[in-house]
Amino acid sequence: MAARTFSFQKILDNPLFNWISKRRWWLLVAAISLSVFMPVAVIFLSWLNPQPDVWAHLTDTVLTELIGNTLSLTVGVALGVFVLGVALAWLTAMCQFPGRKIFDWALMLPFSVPAYVMAFCFLGLLDYSGPIQTWIRTHISADFDLSVRNLAGVICVFVLSFYPYVYMLARTAFMNQGRGQMDAARSLGCNSFQAFWRVMLPMARPAIAAGMALAIMETLADFGAVSVFNFDTFTTAIYKSWYGLFNIYAAAQLASLLLVFVIGCLWFEQRARGRARYEQHERQQKQNLYQLTGLQAWSASLFCLIVLSLAFILPVSQLVWWVVETQLADFDARFVQLMVNTLSLGATAAVITVMVALVMAFAQRVEKNPHMDRAARFSTLGYALPGTVLAVGLMVWFSWIDNSLIKLVNNWFGINTGQLFLGSVFALLVSYTVRFLAVAYGPVNSHLQAIRVSIHEAAQSLGASQRKVLWRVYVPMLRPGLLVAALLVLVDVMKEMPATLLMRPFGWDTLAVRIYEMTSEGEWERAALPALTLVIVGLAPVMVLMSKSRRH
Amino acid sequence: MRKLISVVALATLAAGCGKQEAPEAAKTEAAKSADPVTLTVYSARKEHLIKPLFDLYTEKTGTQIQYITDKAAPLLSRLNSEGANTPADMLITVDAGNLWKAAADGVLASVDSEALEANVPANLQDENNQWFGLSIRARTIIYAKDRVKEGELSTYEALADEQWKGRLCLRTSKKVYNQSLVASMISNLGEEKTEKIVGGWVNNLATDVFSNDTKAMNAVQAGQCDATVVNTYYYGRLQAKAPDANLAIFWPNQEDRGVHINISGAGVTKYAKNPAEAQKLLEWLSSEEAQQQFAQLNHEYPVNAKVSATPEVQAWGDFKRDELNVSEAGRLQPASVKLMDRVNYR
């Protein structure tokens, strides 16, 4: 007995084990980052197959226009979501005006409508042959012809679709800050706007930047909404090379350039932020809101109402109209199964992704290793890739693992297992994590940065292990951030289409898959039912999580 | 918080496991008994267009069919990556270009079948028997009855003429149907002439190109333009929804090569686990029994000459079809995309 314990002790004392144990957080983060980054790295491997013909053709013809369009679109959307998201967040988090309680969570609802559904609803309503212009031509001016299929139209749709990211994160940041600093600034002579601009806004910078980063990455990666508007962006070149020119290598090379651009932007933002620290020193108190009165109050309500109408009520009304037109013909037992699949995949993926994001953000507090932040950011890049490109990267990666495993097992044991990963729920969940880690990491990390390091040190000095510090100190304090992250991932996964299409197990169709099937055939009316269901299914989590995120 | 997570996780696991049992049970039951086989199909043709046929086949033969639907290019990537380990027995896809690419990538197997040779015309199947067309759609001209005079329409090429300035609507060049149309023109007329013609189309556009055929037809209805080029089944769907629309169908190029047609088709995969069964399914899909419904579900023309189209489709009239082998559309697709880029056809 003594001899056995002694040798067991020897194993634990092994220098290698010690080395691993000391650096376990860093290794954990490195392992996660690597496995999450690998499918993305597959895209970069395409450079091993140079395609000069395709590049020459694209540079000669469309590339300049595409890059110009993409840059204008990015700048327009960035400005739009910043202004709209921050303004709305400020109003609902810090001010009291009629209807604030409802607008608080309702302004998040546009998030459950996929961008391309929003795009199609708008085009259906506002295009030449749509009801509004037709009415104007019949009753006002017969020559009325407003073009909406252009940059302005696309920017509007994207801003209305993606402002929730900035709204959500800025709102929580403002709520965490409270009035204290604002009042302090005003007592020192700033007027309200100056206090806002010079104190509150910079303190909320990580959150706002995280929200804007998400909005921009989604804009760059989007293919559905720009297709509906037929607005050519860089992503258009990617699909043109792949589907049109039959050249997947050129497509992957273009996608990798897109990633490099995103990396550049994120790096630039990090540098600009410098070594500023965003820790909050004020205890979170029950809100002391600015009471708006008279004209100010009603303008605030009106502003919120207009945004909500344009971003949610109008598109959803269009969907409801179409559902009524088709008379629920497609609603059957199979449809209910779609709803179950969608919810279960979304919820599981949300839990997994948020946990991974939490570990990665927390690990940076445990080990002050500058590489950790970089590793973490690399692993969030899956979000910036166009959906189908990432899906193929994931598929290639899993396929390679499968093929190698099958060969190995066959050689060693003589059994042919068939595919293990590709086509399993596990692979699909991993795909969601790879794609949406950015969505979870942004909120979690920006909230984590607001927690004082001294709290962590105090807990440790009281004898808590790192794991205990995480569970019993950080998680309760981060609850709003975690819930925000979970909500974002849940709804994003429910809307997700390309990876689900390519990697789903047989029979695991989701609502997004059904939407795709209808819209790709141009049957938008029939796509309204699954789209509306998606919105309704997303309604409950939005309401619950938004209300929970307010009570800290 | 912990409770919330564990409850959610348990609930989803339960839902996931419980749900998995349904198709899994059917699958394992099928695997246990010797006869019923489960075929796996990768399909770029949407579920609501193939499921009724699969259900019919399962009822008739007992063979279970499991399938995954997606766009053609990702499915092809998946077949390429999976290689010999692919579970797919059959690939169904839309547009001859995609079929050509699948054959070129070497993911399909040659099928020697008398039934398929008899049911599918030679210009609608692969010369090496790797894929076979299953339904036909034509890409033809739709025009406004009240604004286009008798005799104004003749050919695709004529749409580039002066008289159509500001009266033409088109769908985007990014859609494979237009790429195939232009590819067939390159094959018939040569690249230089086609470039001039497509350039002429772009000059005659009344407004920016549309993302889908139905929108283009709506624009014609609303008066934004007078004519457009669409796939026949979109017109069929529009007719079904709005029978009194002021649109009419025109068959161009009846004096020369005929109307451009395209197909949806299928092939047995090279590494199919059940090649014989897959071949049987393919033969059945091309048979008279299946062809009627296959085409009818989508207002298309059946490929089997012995089967006639639905009365609504037949009401559009007979027309001369371009006899070009549809795989030419695939071979020339990259050239067609590059040509359209050069003339700014977005």
C-alpha cells in the first residue's frame, strides 16, 4: 500500500506535470484558441494554390469597385450603429421617460430578425413595385421613382439590424457606471453633453467597441442581405470565384484577405485604446435616473418608437401579412420539430460558447501573459468570415480529422467506423462555438475588464483557488454580461444558416434551414412562417434575459 | 445562475437525445432487417420538391431515404473532402453547370442503365453516364401584354437593340441561370459576338438588375420595364398566384437554335455504399411514374418524353429547344462569368 502511494506521488511530482499544472490556464486557453482557430486557418492554406488568372480577372474588372463599396458600407454602418446604439442605450439606461420600461427590452427585438429577412421586407415595401411607391404613383405623382437598391438602402437595413449589438453592450456598461461619475463631472463644470462625451462615453469604450466590432464583422461577412439588394461587396467576389468561376482556392484566398482586414481593424482599435484601464470603482446601486420632462421626454419616446417601428414592427407586420396570405399551409408536426431543434441547438451552443468565452477572459486575469489576449482574439475571428466560407473551412477540418481517424482505426483494429465527427451534433456545436465565440467574448471580456483586479487579489488572499474565484466572485458580478452574451449567442445560433446547412445531422433541420429553402427558391411568402416563428421563439429569451440583466 | 445553466443543459440534452431516437430508430430498424436499405442523398434541390417523391419511393419499395439539402457548391466541397468515406449514395443538383462540375471533380460514378438511356435524351445527360437530367426548365422572355407590340420580340440577341433602350429588366449575372444562358450563347455564337450582345443588354436596362426572377417580373407588371428573361417555373408560380397579371410568355430564337433550356439532375456518387440501390432510385426518378410529379411540383417540364407536362405548363405552347448538350453550360461557365464582369453586367 505504502509503495503504491509512493509511486503515485512520484508521478505527481514529475517536472512535466508540474510545468503543465503551473501553466494550466495558459495551456487551456492555447488549446481552445488553437482548436477554434484551425478551421479558420484552413482558409489560409488555400494560398498554397495560387490562382493568378482569377486574381488578374478580378483586379481588371470588379475588385476596385467592390473594395470601395465595402469600405463605404463599413464606415456607414459603423457610424450608424454607434449613433443609434449609444443614443438608445443612454436613454433607456440613464433616463426616465414615458414607455422606458417597455423600450428597454423591446429595442433589443430587432436582433431576432435575420438581416436578410429585414432586407427583403424593406425591399418588398419600398421598392418601385412595392405598395408604398405604387400608392404614391397612383395618388400623388405618376412619375415617382425612388431607388432603394443602393448603398443608402443597404446601410439603413444593416444599421437597423445590427444596432442591437451596440445598444445591448453600451446599455449594460452605462448601467454599471451609474450616475456618480456623471454627477461628479457636472459638479466640476461640464454641461451634460460634455460630461457624457468626456466621461461616460470613454468609460464605456470597451463595450461600445465590442458592439461595433460585432456589427462590422457581421456586415463584412453578410451575403444574404447584400444579395437581396444586389449590392456588390468584397464578399460578392468570394462567392463569384467559388460558385461562378468554380475556383474554391481563389474564394478562400479572398476570404483570408477579408480576415486580415478585420484583424487590422481590431489591432488598430486595441492600439488606440492603449493601456487605459476601465475598472469601475463605484458600487452598483439601484438606478437614479435622470427624469426627463415635457418636450424632451416625449421626443425621447418618439425617437424610440420610430426606431422600433422601422426595425421591428414594420418587417414583422410584413411577415405576419405573408403568413396570413399563405394561411399557415406549412404548419405541421414536422414544423414543431424544427422549432424544438432550433431551440435546443441554440441553448446548448449558448451555454458552451459563453463558458468558453468566460474561461478565456478569466485566464487573462490569472496569468498576465500578453499573448493570451492575442490568442483569445484570434479565436474570435470565425465571426468575420462569410458564413459559407467558414462552414467549408470547418467541414474540411472535420473531414480531415475523420479521414485520418478512420484510416488509423482501420490500420490498427481493422474496423471501419464510418464518419464520426462530420454530420454529428458535436461537430455542429463546435462549429457554432467557432463562429460565435466573438459574440460571447466581446461582452464577457468588456465586463470583466470593469471588475477591479484588487477584488480578485483579495479573494485569493482569503484562500480561494482560481476556480473558486471564478465561480463565486466573478460569475455573480458578471451575471449581466454573461446573460447578454448568452442571449446574443442563442439568437445568433437560431438565425445561423450556412454551417447548419452543411454540417447538420440528417433530420436535424432548423427554422433557418426552412427559411433558406423557401427564400432560395424565391418563395418569400412561404419563408415568412419560419421567419416569424424564429422571431417569436427569440422573443421569450430576449425578454427574460433583458429583464434579468437589469437586476444586479 | 448555476441552476439556470444546469437546467438548460439538461433540457437540451434530453430534447436532443429524445429527438434523435425518432430517425435513429427508423434507421436502426431498417439496418437490422436484411432488406430495407437506407439511401443517403445530398441534394441541392429543395426538400419540398424531393420529399414527396422520396416518400412515394419508400412506400413503394421500403427503402428509407435520408438526405441533406444545401447549395450545390458546399455540397460538392463536402463530397470532395469526404472522399471515400462519404455516406452519400446519390447527388441531386440543379443546373447543368453544377452537374458538369461534379463530374469534372470526379465524385460521380458511371452508370450503365438501359432504363436511364431510354428515359433521358442524349443531350440532357452526361456523355460518360455520370449524371442524368430529371426535369427541364426553359429560360425565356416574359413581357407586358399592353406595352409590347406584336413582332417586337424575336431573339435573346434582339433585346440588345436600340428599340429596347430603357425597357429591359434582368436578373443579376451572379445567378447561375444567367451564367448558363450566356454560356450557351458563347457556345453557339462565339465569345466576341456574345460580349457585344450582353453589353447591349446592359445598356438597355431600365433599372439596376434584380436579385430574383419574381422581382423582375413584378417590375414589368408595375411598368418599370417592358420585358425580362426568367425561368419558366417562376412564371408558372406567378400565374398560379395572380392569374390575371398582364404578362405573357414568348419563346425566342424559334427560327434558329431555339430556347435555352437547363436541367436539374442526379448521379450516383463514386464511393456510394449502396450503388445498386442508388441506381434503382435514379431509374425510378426518370420513370413515367415519378416524372409526372417531379416536374409538376415545380411547374417544370419532365425529361421523359413519354410524360407530358401539367395542363398549365402545356398552355404556354410548344417551342423549339436548344439541342446543345447542357454540359457545355458548365464547361463555359467561368468564361461566361468573366464576360459578364467585363461588360459591367452586375
